[in-house]
Amino acid sequence: MKHKNSATHPALFAGLWHFLSLLEILEHHSVDDLWVMRDELLSASPLLAQLMAQN
């Protein structure tokens, strides 16, 4: 089956929402801050750390 559009409007808006959220985060936090937050989250959650290690 061939589709006219490769993406739906809701999917495009969802992607835009994620992009704008990321821009908001980057306006308020440095990249180094984000790495520290990631490390703290992974150390607090062994299951999440295991899932991240698989990717």
C-alpha cells in the first residue's frame, strides 16, 4: 500500500514538542549540567543504567 504522506500531523506536532522542550532545557542548563544529571539518574536507578548500557 502506498501512502501520500510520510507522516501524520499529530506525529509532526509530537516531534515539534520534543524539539521545543529540548531547546527550553538547553536555554537553562549547560551540557555539563545535563551530563551530571544523567550520571545522577543512572546511579540512582540500576535498572535504567542496565537499559542504557544495552543501547
